[in-house]
Amino acid sequence: MTDKKDNRESYLQMFKQMVRIRAFEEQANQLYLSAKMPGLTHMYVGQEAVAVGICEALTPNDKITSTHRGHGHCVAKGADFKQMFCELLGKEEGYCRGKGGSMHIADQANGNLGANAIVGGSAGIATGAALSAKQLGSNEVSVCFFGDGALGQGLLYETMNMAALWKLPVIYACENNLYGEYTKVEEMAAGDLMARATGFGIESFEVDGQDVLAVNNLTQELVERARKGHGPFFILLNTYRYYGHHVGDINREYYRSKEEEMLWRKERDPITNFTQLLVEKKISTPEELKSIEREIETEAEEAVHYALDAAWPDASEVDMHVFASN
Amino acid sequence: MAHEIIMPALGMAQETGRLVAWLKNEGDTVRKGEPLMEVETDKSTMEVEAPKDGFLVNITALANTDVPVGEVVAHIVEHLEDAPAKLVKASPLALEQEAITAQEPQHQASNQADADTNVRVAEPAINPPTAHNKAKFLASPKLRSLAASENLDLQVLRNAGHPEPFKAADMTTLRQLSIRPNISLRNNATSLVDKTSFNIFLSEINSASQMTVSSELVLASFISASLRVTTNADNIGISYKSGPELQSTMYYNPDKQQLADIAPAEHDILAMAEICDLTSTDFIQLSGDTNSNIIVTISNFTEQFMVTLDWDPNALSQIEALELLRDFSTRIKSPLKQLL
Amino acid sequence: MREITFGAAVNEAIAEEMRLDERIIVLGEDVAEAGTPFKVLSGLVEEFGTQRIIDTPISEPGFTGIAVGAAMTGLRPIVDLMFGDFLFLIMDQLCNQAAKTHYMSGGKLNVPMVLRTNMGATRRSAAQHSQSLHALVAHIPGLKVAMPSSAYEAKGLMKTAIRDNNPVVIFEDKLMYNDKAEVPEEEYLINFGEAEILHTGSDITLVATSSMVQQAEIAAKTLAKQNISAEVIDPRTISPLDETTIINSVKKTSHAIVIDEGHQNYGITAEIAARISEKAFYYLDAPVQRFGAMDVPVPFSPALEDLTVPTAQQIHERAISVLEGKI
């Protein structure tokens, strides 16, 4: 076990990152509700510990692929608020020059190969990144984030099969937030969820997705093993999204009870619970943590205003970047 | 002078044509080129256009009837009172129209001036060019481009009953059909005119005025006057070729100006007639490649002028042509009378 | 000059490039020891090993997706799709992922991958193994499409494709693998977007792709005997398409037939014919002709299959009809 002092840095870092995600998402939600955001977006609130727990075990060169619910992964992998908000608003300064939007946001410098609008659509990309890592001997690993809904997509199984055959350094992280769009996971995925991976001979683990420490510790272990060529791995993270499938999914009692939502918010909130732990272990104080929160919330607010005022891409950009130059 | 409108022969083996519809009525003013009637051939429907300005009279063929090719179906006259009602069998339509026409006071004018007024007043009642007047041809883009570049009209092919769609290979036919009638299809008349009085007249004028009045200006003025008298035209442009190189000068209504003041036209105008003045050359005759309907050639013939009038029978009747020649010759013979 | 087969030319191109660049790998079904059912890749695994010539399970979307990811992160994969018909299986990875990544990322992520697949009927392989689906791919912005018509083009275009930093799909006519043509020993590349005029002519332009180029050539020779001079043009790549060469040709000849083995409706012939009509309209003396494969699924029976694909004789007849104004 490592010293508490060393851990303080990393614990606070994890706390900050989770707060950052939540602050970002709350602002994004407001942008949508106040009709300032074009299109739709998908809130990650409630699942912060998954993204943070995993990404904190990775280096900037390690690769991740994300989903349509991708802001959490993007922030967790080190993205900047201003550029993210700019991307969500379609502004030129966005990570993708406004051309990707929420569902395709990518941060190449930090190893984020992009959110994907096709459910399960990035399984191939993450696995391919692992193939590159192995081929080039870079020691990198890649993490494929996907939800329980993607367990219905054939591509996932094809790529897990090949990852297992070729022993690729990829971690398949299934964020089971119990619902695929508006349908309960039990109604969409037959049989045992983990058996899907163990069936390929892939070592699989289940973890409480709301416990950032548990997630992080497990991931660190698996990442180390993957770098040594013992991959791939499968992690089933049990978690919950507080908001609807997308920002417009407001009246959702028909598929999800308010009681259930309240329960998760009250008793399983990753940030609240981690706060408690930090205080109990005397790593920080409520005041310090509150002050960090406020600072981050301010940063988020300022970033939103920055993005709202930022310039649109010039019309001449519309047919740029169809092809890369040679 | 009445101009006959006939049922045209449009196909190779056609005996009759169906007159589908009249586009103008009995007594209407028509302009040269305006569609008068629609006729149907075995291939398509086409419009027959008015060959000259005037009034459409004596409509004798009814719409939706088959008419033998070559038969007269109507006349165009310059003055309504000239309608030769006696020459053609009267159809109920024609008689009815005639009765109405006779009642209208403006048609009972007897002198030139009123007739001129009538012609001028009638001018506004012209059909503006509408989309349907621009007959749609089926033709390849290439053929259209070629025709346009040579300024040729596809209507010529249609009039000749040439099968559509027209293709590039049809350019040869189009060119052939578009050639202006040979001079040999034109008429001409020549007279010898004594120039003694003319020469005296010229020298007197020149000593009297400060400016030099050339024979060219006088002849241009005389021909313009003669044309005006003969055809009643308002605006007369004269293209006058003279000098050893037969250089062309344009004059506009020269008869309406003082001889000494006549100057070449400032803008490009459509010439009604062309004067070919060979008197500075050794030639007495010259005919050639020209678009003019009326050409007057003047040359030296011992002590006289030889004046040849060459005309397109569609533009002038023989009576008019001879009158023109006579009038011009008279002016040359007795120039002083013209000044009075 | 030496003559080699179409298949050998493809093999040479890939091998040469793989020697120059370690990042190039080949993925697909039976690509290693078997060298693919058409034997085009024979010998590569012996030289480059199974790390770089990778046999995959029968998971077309899977290995295409993996190739996309690999291309995004430093490798230059060549995906071998055994039959062009399987394109339908991989459309998401090819058209939603590979084609759009560069654009959606604002130019920050590249996908330098080659998809090698085939086309062409008359092999008695029936409807699901005989399709020519290049039009579907050419329709998607972000993908380049090459169609080699002989061993010479096969080598030159493959090399260019491998060196291109964009996703390129190459369609090879599966019936041409044993056809020989002159192929230089020295290295050469064929640029994308450059058509080749095989035959200059002045009476009619024949634009043809892939194996139809040969058919057009035969038709041109027959026409020549009747004193009709046809200009035969091989676009070589349909995306990007060398419009200029085609337009200039039709401006000269005023007649055009476009011949392609994809279905006639909504295909390559329609696109090229439309461009000719747009840009050479005033020079046309006859309507531009599309001549594609029949709009039917490819039938199995030998009595029927060959009826569905344009032949030299039919091209010849069509040309005569066009020139005689019968169309």
C-alpha cells in the first residue's frame, strides 16, 4: 500500500476531476435548457467515478474511445473546459473546430480518439489502437468505454474475439447504468453480462462504478498487466445516470421511477461519498473541498461565457478537412 | 397592291394542308414576320408569317379546313380600301368583315396624308413577342450553337419541313436554305437619263452656296424623295456607295434636309435602299453580294446617266419599282422643279 | 518490357511498400498462408511474418473497425475484403467512422488505410458474390475510390493508395487476376484524379472503368474498321474523378457513352453522364448514354448471367446507334 501522503495528491486530483465533470455537465444542461446549444447532448452526471477512476490510471498517450455520452471521458482524459464548450456550441475554437459537436468530440493530444454517435461504434477503433500499440511496441494501452446498450452490438463481440486471439492491450469498460436509452438492461441483454467476455477467455471483473477508488485501483492493476501483454480485460462497472438519456429526456417516469433516481443520488453519489471518505481519512476538510468545488464551478461558468462569445468557424471551412493532405 | 397569302407546300408529297387556326382577324394590322395562321403538315404544326406590313384582308379559308397547297387564303394590303374584294370569292367571314370595315370612318380616307396617318396610328396595335411565338424546336445543343454562331434561324428548317430533332449534320441544309434569293430571282429595270440639266443645276448651286454640294448629296436626296413618294415610308436610310473605291456612306432622310446641310448619318441605321454610284469609275454595271431589297446603280453612259433599279419583288411590286425609277429619273432631268 | 499478371502486380505493390514502411500491415481473411483465395497475397507472410500479415476471423466489421483504429494511431493498414459484396457488412466502419474521422475531428485525426476488395460478375458466383458496389463508396465524402483496369494500373494505383493519408478503397475485377500487361520494373506511381486516354478519336467518346475498358477498346477497334474513330478514356479513379479529360474529349466528339459494371441506375454511369451533360452541353449532338450492368441481382445461370454485363459488341452497337441519330 502506498503512503497516504502520496495518495493525497492523486485523491484530490480524482476529486477535482469528478467535480469538473459534474460542473461541466450542469453547465451544458443549462445551455440546452436555455436554448443556447445546438442539437442534443447526453449527460454523464452520476457516472463521474467511472471515467475518473479509469482515466486517472492512464497516461496522456494511452488511448480511449468514448460514446455519445462522452463529456465525462473527455474531461477525465485532461480536456480543457473552454475548448469543450466551444465544441459543443460549434465554435471554431472547439476541439474539432466545431465540426464534431458533442457526439464526436475528440482530444487527440490527450489520447481521446473521440466520442462516437454509433452505439458500440468505437469498439473497433479502441481495439485497433491496441493493435497499433502492440505492433509499434509503444507500451500503451487503450480503453474502450461503452454502455450496457452496446452489449447488443455485434461489433463488440467481433473485436473482443480478435483482441483475445491476439492478446491486445485493450480494456473493455462496460458502464452499466442499468438502461439502454429508455429500456432496462434486463430487457435488452440476455444471460450473464460478464460471461460475454469470459466466453472469449477474457478476464472479467465487476466493480462498483460509484466508488472512484475501487475503480481506480482495479484499473491500475489491469493497465499494468496489459502493458505486459496479459490483456485484454473486461470491466463491468455498475453505475447510474441521474439525467435522462439525452437532455431532452425530461419526463422519464414512464421508464424510470423518481424513487430510484432519488435513491442513487442520495446514497450512491460518487462525489458525496468520496468527499466523506476524504474528510474521514483526514486527507482534506469540508471547507477545502467546498472551495475547490466553487473554484471549478466558476471556471466552468467563465468557460461557458467564453464559448458563447467565441467566433463561429468561417464559412470557408465547410469543405475543409474532407481529406487529409498528403 | 394586294399581296397573296397562300397555303404553303410543306412536305414532299403533300397535296393539301390543314389550316388549323387563324392567329389574326380580317382587317387586323400585321407586321412583316408576324404569325398569321397555323397550318398542320404530316409532321408538325407550324406558323405562317406575314411577308410584309399591312392589313390582313379577304380571309377565304376557314380554320380547321384542308386547303389545297398553293391556294390563296388571304391578302395583305397596304391600305384597307385596296382590298380586292372582287378578285376572290367572298366567304361569309370576309363579307361580314368587309361590312364592318366599310362602316368605320377612318377607312374612308382618300388622300395620301390621311393614309399615312392611318398607318402611323395603326402601329401600336402590335402583338408583343410572347413565348409561344418563339417556336420550340427539337434540336441538339450542338446544332443550336452552330446555327447561333452563324446567325441562322432554325425556323428556316422547319418551314422547309425538315425532320426534327435537328442535328449538326443539318447545318449544310440550313445554310443552303438561308441563302438570300439569287439576284436572278430579283427584278431590274434600266433607264437612260439626260444629265444636262442636272449638271447645270449642280454648278449653279455650288456657286450660290458657300459649301460644296456634291452630286452624291443631290442624288441621295433625290432617291430618298422618290422612295418616300413611292413607298410612303417615314424614315429612309440610304447606303450610298461612291468614289473610285465604292466607299459606303449612310444618309438618313437626306431629302428632308437642305442640300448643303446633308451630312452622313451619325448612327448605324437600317438602309432601305442602296445606291451604287459608279460615276467615278469606268464601270457601267455592278451587281453582287448584297442584302438590300432595293439597289439603284448609277453610271456614266456617254452623255447620260444609266440608272438601273434592282429590286426584290417581295419588297416592291413592279408598278412601284417602275414608279420609283420614273420619279428618280424625272428629278434628275428637271432638278429645279424639285426645289419648288 | 516484362509482362506480369494483375494479381502479381498487386502483390508487388504491397510488398514493395511494406519493405519501405514498417507501419504497413495487412488484415483480412486468409491473407497469410493462403494468400487469399485469389492467391494475390501469396508469399507476403513468408517475407513479413504473421505480425504484419494478419489472418482474421470472419468478422468484417470487426477487422475493418480495428483497421480504422490502427490507422488513427500510427499504423497504415491494408484491409482485404474478400468479396466486394461484403461492403454492406462494413458500411458503418467504412462510411461512418473511417470516412468522417478527419472531418469530424476538425482535421486532427487521420485514417491512412487502404481497403482492397473486388468487383465483377460472370464468374457464376451468384448474386451475393458478384456485385460491383463502387458507386456506393464513391458517394461518401471522405473516401477515395480507385479502379485499376490492368496490371499496370493495379500496381501504380495500389502504391499511391498506400501512401495516401486518407481511406482509399480499391476495386479489382476478380476476373482479371490472371490477365497480363506490361509493368515496368522501375518504381512508378499513378496519381489519383488522372484519367488515361487509351485511344484518341474524334467521333465518339467511350468512358469506361475497370474491365469495361477492355470491352470499350475492342468496340473501338470494330468501329475503326467502319471508319468511326472512338476515343477511349479510363478514369482510373472515380473519386477523385478527372472530369477535365472527359469533358474535353466530349467537346471534341459531341457524343459519349459511359460504360461501367455497376448497376446502371443511380451509379457511376449516371454521375459521369450528368457531369458531361452539365459541362459539355452545348457541344452535344446526341444524348449522353449510360451503359451499366442490368438492374437485376446477378443471376447464377450461365445462360442469364452474361446478359447482365455490357459487352464489346453491345458497346459497338450502341455507338453506331448514337452516331446514326437513332437514339
